[in-house]
Amino acid sequence: MNLRNLLQFAVALALAACGGDGMGGGDDGNGGPPPPPPPPPPAGCSPTLSTPRVFENLAFDSPVALKQAPNDASRWFVVEQGGRIRTFVNDPAVATTDDFIDLSSRVHFEGEAGLLGMAFHPDFATNGRVFLNFTDLSGDQIRSVTAEFTSRDGGQTLDPASERDLLTVHKPQANHNGGNIEFGPDGFLYIGLGDGGGSGDPRERAQDPHVVLGKMLRIDVDNRPGGTPYGIPSGPEGNPFEGNALCNDDGTSGQNCPEIYALGFRNPWRWSFDRQSGDLWLSDVGQADWEEIDFVELGKNYGWDSREGAHCFEPASGCPTAGLTDPVAEYGHDIGFSVIGGYVYRGGQATEKAGRYVFGDLGGMIASLAPDGAGGFEVEQMVEQGCAPEGASGELQISSFAEDLDSELYVLDYGRGEILRLEFNE
């Protein structure tokens, strides 16, 4: 089980528990039923991390991202996979939410597909621009869409009619979408896309530079030469294939796609930039045996599907290694089954985890990368899979991490629709 099935697993559990009414629970300020009593934590579970629930009067349906707007700590925004983004004031006692935008009629919500990513333009306060990634249907064809929307009311809501599609990518299946989008410290928009689905990347998309699937992309949304939807970063630190024709219409071209920043990914579900260094850390979901953490750099190839983590995948032995970059860390399916990317911790808590990459797994494991003494990293678990950490109402089903403007970290529990804060116990 991993993100190749992403949230079919979670949906099945929720439907069984909720009588087919969908995911989430609790009083969301709109008259929802109270949650069931939390199960007791498993015996012998001693996590080194507490995850108290915050905003206890709110719960969300299939939450996959949690954001604050640049330089504005007064509100939070929760991305729901079904197509809504809900916003609420940053007050522990808040009991109601407002719709920032509702694209549920536009978004194709199926398994891993749906509304998956959100990025505020760095100048959102003045230009009202927000970028979203979602899946939709064109006839019976599944597409990954990255689009720009604009606020017409001073940032209170986004206007659905303002949609301007930047990049549309035809996908063979509904899974392996990636979908996380973020502005980097260089001011460019980064888009992480999965390989398009199918076991073992059957059409070798992640290694094909003529296709944007299985890649980390980087585009310039403020530069639109010749009326194009976006520009391509150029110069000494420009994209490797800048100068070629854009792959914006269907995600492919007869040339190497200029949007590509790095390649060789299976399903980069969540990734982030270190607020202090600007480094890009990415968690790529594995297929059979290995979950990996990558330190992503311009122009590098991270190996899928020749390699899964630091191991041969296709072929099972003697696979090519030349020109491929191994992950900085990996873990097997004995401790997790679907990696969820997090953040380098830069908050104010006095903890040895300061400066470490903190991440998790859909099965509830939370860990950090600890130096291994040989210039690399090892996975150091703080919450083991199947544990109910202190402050949580049960075992976690992690869909995403979040970072507030003070660099404190949060986690979204997909099944219960709850927001939890990370508090380090050592």
C-alpha cells in the first residue's frame, strides 16, 4: 500500500466508518456530527513527539494541504481534495470557515486525483494571484492542470471565472499525480509531477525528457514572452533545456521540455524549500520496497524507474547508474509504506531536531533525518507507524505537513480531517 493507491485506502476506511458520507467528521461549524470516541493507543507506544490538535472546533473533508499567505499570519487555508479551499481566522477557538474558492464542479476527485496543490504568489497581498494544481477530465481523458486564479475582493476569495490555465498534462491514469506546487526562493514556480500512473512506469515517462511527467518543473509566471502562458528561467542557472518549445498543451513535445528542472521521480507527493538555506527537499513515494528522500538540484536525474531508492528496480540487477543521483536517505516497508514529505525544522522550540528534515508516512510514522557520522543521514523515528502520539485522538493517517510563518510545523490527519501541531519532547 502506498501513494500509488493514495487515498483509495483512506477513502475506503472513511466510507466504512461514516456510512458512505465521505471523509472527515466532527463539528466543522456547519452542523456536522461529532466524531466517534478515539481508540486507545497501542500498548508499548512511546513517541518522542506530541501532536496536539489545534482548532478543535474544525474538521475538514479529505485535507491535503495547509497554507498561510505570505507575510499574513491572520488566516489559514486548507486545501480539500474534493475541490474546495476553506479559510479561517488564526484563533484556537474559531468555529466557522469560509470558502476561499470552490472548484468541486471542475475538479475530478477519484483516488489520488483531485485538488492537490496551492501556491500564493509572493506578492499576493498586492496582486491577488494564486496558483492551483488539480486533476480534471477532458472527455474521458484525465488531465493534470496547473492554473492561475485571481482575487477580485482584496484577497478574501478567489474568482473561479479568473482561471487561466498554464500547463495541462494528459495522464494515462488517475494516480501518481504529484501535484505539490511552491514558489522557490528564486521567485519561480516549481511544479512536482508524478510519472502518470501504472505499475513500474510502463512507458518510461520519468526518464523521458520529451514528457513533463515524473519531473520537477520550474517556470517563470511573471514573464510571458510573445504571449506565452509563462517564461522559462534562463542564463547560467537556467533550466537545462531552456530555449525549446513549451510543453504546456499536453505535457509533451518532440524536443526536451524546457520546463524540466530535474527528472526521474515516481510520485513526489510533498516537498519543500528550507527557509534558511533555500535547499529543496523532496519525498518520492516508492513502488515495492523503498521510500526515498531526495536533495533536489538543478539538472539531476533521481533514477526512477531504473532505480527505486538506492536499489535496482528495472532490471532487478545490473541496472544503469551512470548519471543518476541516489537519495540522501531511504526506508523500507517495515516502518512505513508511503512517504509524506515535510520541512527542515527552523522554528523556535529548543530541540535537537532543529535544522533537521522532518517528514512522515501515510501510515502515521513521523521521523527526522539524523546525521549518520559518515556524511549522510539515517531515518530517526519519533512516532512509529500504528502509534497514537500524545495529543492525537488515535493513530495518524498523514496526508501533508505544513509550516507557519514562524517556521513551526503541523500535520494534517486525512481520515479525521484534523490539524495537529508538532511539539518536540526532546
